[in-house]
Amino acid sequence: MLVRAVGQDHPQPWNKGSLVGTHSMRRTKATQIYRKTGDLRAVHLLLGHTKLESTVRYLGIEVDDALHIAEQIEL
């Protein structure tokens, strides 16, 4: 299923003529939740992935991102 991108009057190279698929919207939403909360487990549950590693790959989380989050947590 494809939908016209909201607020896009002109085609953009990244969205193939202002059409956005439901999968890209799912990925974008998951990425935004992760970036705003840093809660990988919550995103993992929301996406319904069996393995946490799948969620990490899906979001494109790099080792540097994970280390940055870990450094922000104090025990």
C-alpha cells in the first residue's frame, strides 16, 4: 500500500515521487520512538520482533549509539 506523503507538494528524491509505503512509515515511527526515549525494549515489543538483535538491525543502531545511551545511565 502506498500513500501520498503529507505536506509534500513536490516529489523528493528520498520518497520516490511523494509516495511513502506503510513499511517506511512503520520504520520511521519506530525510529522516532527509539530516538526520543532510548528504550530499545519498548520498540522491540511494539514491533513484535522475536529477537532483540532484529530490532537493533531494523533501526540501524550503531555501537556508538548504544555506548552513548549506556553512558547516560548512572547506577
